[in-house]
Amino acid sequence: MDHNRNAKKLLEVIYLTIATVILAVIGFYIPVLMFLSAVPLAVLSVKTNEKVALLSAAGSYMFLIILTQQIVLATTILFAFGFAGIAIGHGLKRKWTFSEMFFISAGAYLFSLLTTILFLNYVEGVNQINQLITLRIKALEELITQIEANLHETGALLGDEQKYADFFSIGKAELVRIEYIIRLFIPSFFIISSAFSGYLALMSSKAILSRSGYDYKYFPAFSELRISRSAIVVFLLSFLLSSLATQQMIRGAFANIAFILSMVFMVCGLSILDFFVKKAGIPGVVRVIIYLIVFGIMMLLGIIVPFLHPVNILIILTLTDSIFNFRKLGYKGENHG
């Protein structure tokens, strides 16, 4: 009996290790799916223990070196799922609260991102952040140049070439400001992307483990996400201080806090919307299609009337829900089992 059980566990370790490698390779070519590669490792940590998960991560690393024939590339891929998978599995095994799990998973991805950047800085001797910004600005310049050439042709046909040329000369002048904004909000981009990956990896791991009989019913569904009133106070203060502060570093810090919280509010606003649409009995795939269509229309209207931009609407919805609690939700996210 013990022999059969051990053989079954060994096979499960092998299957999950192979799944990790396959998902990591897919994530390399489709970066938005890289979060999936941490899921098998997290599941393995819960079903066995962290030592077995570490051995699985080491085995995955060896497979990646063989597949890529590049140690540096294999190492960066390992960083993308290793820390997060172990951290998520560690917390789920101990049934930490949803808030704790969210911060741990997001923190693990942020640590992975920063470690990867520092590692590549050391190996390549190039500042990866500066290189990324330079490439993005260069791509934007090429796009503007191409559009400008097209507008010159259009203007020549319409007999008002100078008008179009003047329009896009202003666009080029804005590149300096765009680069400043990108540099200012780099911390926000890192934190938001890490939180997004962390949440998706956490909920994917939870879904798989729930199917295997593990109880995580205390986790809130997406349609039950809420923002605390203290976060609203921090958001309002940060937004105000980012406008009033005179020192650039302090202003930048408050601006990043306000931006990060505004994205959190946007997600919670979408959660509120999803609660009522889901309550109407509309299937998940259909809900996504409806959201995309509505958001597309709202974004077009937002160009004319900025107040109608979907991000603004969702933030206002979140702020309003924090006062009136439209969904009549109690506190959820702590393990009482």
C-alpha cells in the first residue's frame, strides 16, 4: 500500500515538473501567460512539501538549460516562476488569509522581477530599465514618423500639407514628456504587473487545489473583491499631496501610490459590475465579451468627454460602493475553518 502511494506521489511530482517546464516555455513566447508556470510548483508544495517543490524547481531548471542551451536564459525563466510558486504553495498549505496570500504572491513576483533585472544588469553590463525605455521611445518615434509621412501624403492630396505637419511636430515635442512620465511611473508598472500576475497565479492554484479536495472557500470570488475605507483615505491624500508637493521625489512617490490605488479601484469597480451581471445569470465568456464591447465604446466616448472614460467610471463606482455597500457583502478572506 505504501509502495503504491509513494509511486503515485512520484508520478505526480514528475507530471507537475514537466507541466512547469512546458508552461514556462509557453510563457517565454507568450509573456502574459508566464504566471501559469508557477501554478504546478505551488500545487506541488501543498500536496507534498516545500523540499519536494524545490527539487522539482531544480529539475525544471535542468530541463530548461537543456532545452534553451543558454544558462542565462534558463535562469531568468526560473526566476519568473520559482520564487512565486514556492511562496504561493507555502501560504496555501498553511491556509493564510486572502489578504496575506495576495501580498505574498504579489511580493514574490515583484522580487522575481527585480532579481531578474539585477541579474541581467550584472551579466550584460547594461541598465535594463534604461534600455527598455529607450527601445519603447524609439518605437514610438518610428510610429510617429510613419504617421507623419502618411499625413504629409494626405495633406498634399487635400491641399493643406502644412496643417498636418504642424500637428505632428507637436506630437514629437511630447516625446520628452512621455519619457519623463514612463520613468516616473516605473515603480507603479512593476508593482501593478506583479500584483496582476500574483493574483492570477494564486487563484489558478486555488482552483486546482479545490478540485483536489482542498478547502479554500473562505477566499473571495472576483465578484466579491472590496476595497477598505482606509485605502480610499490613502488614495485621496496621495492624490492631493502629489499635486501640492514641491519636491520632485516626494511628488513622484505620492503620484505612484495614487496611480497604484487607482488601478486597484478600477479592478474593484469591475468586480462590482461583474457581481450584478453575474447575478443576472449571464455566463462568464459572454460577460467578458460584453465588458470588452462596453469598455471599447466608453473609451471612444472618453476621448470626447474624459469623465466617461471607463477607468474613471469604475473608480467612482468603487468609491461609492465603499459607502453604500451595494452588494451587501460582509468581510471575507480569512480562514475560520
